[in-house]
Amino acid sequence: MPSFLGGLLGPPLRSAIFAGKFLAFTHLFLEYGYSTAPAHGPSMLPTFEVLGEWLLVSRRYSFGRGVEIGDLIAYNIPVNDGVGVKRLLGLPGDYVLVDTPGNSDNAMIQVPQGHCWIVGDNLPASRDSRIFGPVPLALIRGKVIGRIKPFRFQWIENPLKRVEGP
């Protein structure tokens, strides 16, 4: 290759390779590291506002790895193509109340293997496992670990504390 041709292709080729590496790193970071999503809708009131908040999601917990009862999870909604955020209330083998507490029917079911039970914090305004049943763990996209408001960031912790034995 003549030297003048190598001089012309050098900077553009290096720029293209850098752009390719940057795009690959960004894809890996968003797929396996952290992602953000807007919080919208009344189902998680008072935990999240209806509009104006963004959530930081750790993808380390994808497919239900390491999640615990009380965690907020981002998941693929099984009845449409959206992504939702709900509180995890049951893991495989746990017994959960099928309907809203206080109703006359206090039926319980055992969460099947490979599934979880999720509900919104605002029960009257939430479409969750009470409507569409147990959610496959494979639909969990990650665990919500932070809240981003305009000019403010706040870590989110699981409000349920482990009880230590005597």
C-alpha cells in the first residue's frame, strides 16, 4: 500500500475503530451493568411520584439473581411490551395472598418454581400479580437501586429488615 494511502486511511480508520469500541462498551454496560428508566404511573405511590423521576436499575439482578422479598424490581410486563416497576413479595415456594388484603376471600397460593409474586405499593391503582398471576423470574430486568430527581439522587434500600434470632 502506498504511504500516502495509509496516511489518508489512518485517522478515519482509527476513529471508526474507536467508535465501534465505544458502542460495544456502551451496549455491554447498559445490558449487564446499569440502566435508567422513567418512573410513571400511580401504581407505586407514595414510593415514587407519578411523573418526573428516573430510576437507576442494576442489571446484576437480571433473571431474579440475588433478589429478596421487599426489593423493587424492573420487569418486562407479561401482558404487553412495557417495562414496569413493582415490589417483590414472593419467591418460589412462598405462600402469598391472591387478592387485595381486607377482601372477604383470603385465598393463598404457593408461588411456583421459576416465578415470583409482585405487587405495586398503591394497591387500588396497580396491575400486578393479583391480576396476571406469578411472573417468571426470566422477566426480571434488574433491581431498582436509586432514584434520580431533578438536581437530586437518592439510594433506594429494601425497607424490610431481617429478624435476627435470639
